[in-house]
Amino acid sequence: MRNKIVAGNWKMNNTLEEGVSLASEIVNIVADELKDDVKMILCPPFIHLNSVSKIIGDADKIALGAQNCNDNLKGAFTGEISVDMLKSVGVGYVILGHSERREYFGESNAFLAKKVKTVLEAGLTPIFCCGETLEIREKDEHFSFVTKQLTESLFHLSAADFQKIVIAYEPIWAIGTGVTASKEQAQEMHKNLREHIAGKYGSDVADSISILYGGSCNPKNAKDLFAQKDIDGGLIGGAALKSRDFVDIGKSY
């Protein structure tokens, strides 16, 4: 049974006060309403992590994630955050390879392979993002492009380590645009990713990996998306900034 996961990427939004308020609302609504076996992950900006960790406390359905980390354990890397720093405030998950990190900060597949290794060695769970631009999809190169991201960043791992990964497919053309891949388009890519994993690690490993959809998922389309055979949840952007919407997505299974 694959884990059902809804992760909220707050990106560079919310002051500390706003973040504390949002996290508190989510924790309270989840406690009152979320009955299914779904893991909700909050991924706020770095300055929020310690405060949000205290708000989450021992809530069994909510975990804390970070939006990034450095590939080094410590050193003269001004402005960066290490995995040990993240662990010290209760972080359990780290988003790696988000399209914005790839585009704005030049993170390559090879560089992300180093980050994946660092995160796994720290005992944290990578949420590894992959996805294509509209230009690549229109050239009908989307399957080969996205599977290459997995091959070059993850396929150096042992089967045991690979099973510790969560994958998030994010069609870049559907992020923040209000355009969502159809449930058929999303399922087609998720199925392709799972088959690619099976080709390397076998069907048992492939069938155990949670693959999230990360392109403008919201309370209106989440149920149809999550009903697809190979879609196990969502990496949520804008809707994660509204407590009601975020929890309603978690209730969409």
C-alpha cells in the first residue's frame, strides 16, 4: 500500500506571524476532520520551521518539510541551510529539484543527485520533483525528458534507498497558471514514471513509491486526480496557503 501524501509548498510567502496562524489553522482542522490515512506535510520558509514544528507537535497526520537544503553538511556557505539544521527543528522531508530551483538557481540533475544522497544519509525523506516545460511537451519529448531527470538524479541509489524517495511530477506549464493537466495526462505521466522505475528496480519497488501530482491541484480537481491508479497525492502550491483548501485536498481521497 503506497502512502497517501499531500504536501504544501508555501514557497516565499507569509511572514512568521502569518505562517504560525496558517499552521495552527491547518493542525486544528486536520484534527477535527481528517479521518483517512493521509500524511499532510507543511513546507514553510526556513524562518518558520522551528515555530511550525512546535505547532505540529506530536500530530500523527502532519509532518514538517523544508523547501531545500545544501548538499554539504557544514561550512562557509553563506545563506545556506544544512540537513543537520533541518533535523534539529524536526524536519522530516525535504523538497529537492523543484522547477523553480532548476530554472532560477541552475540546479542540474547531477547536482541534485548529490543533494539526494545528503538528505538520505541524514535520515530525511526527499520529495524529488521532476517535470517538463510546455515547449518540451509540444515537441513530444516530455516522457524522455522527465525519465532522464529520474535516471540522472536517482538511479545511482540502491533499491533500498530508492524506496525512501517520494516523487512529485510537476508539469511546469501548469504551475501557478491555473491550467491543470487533465487527469488523463497526469495519469499517463505517472504511469510512465512508474514503468521507468520498474525497468531499473523491478515492479515491487515501483509499486511501493508514492508519486505526487504537482500542477495547480486544488479542492475542485483533487478528487479526480487522486482517483487515478498511479497518482498518490499532491505537491500543493497556491492552495496550500489557504487552510480550508489545503485540508479539503487532503480529504479528496
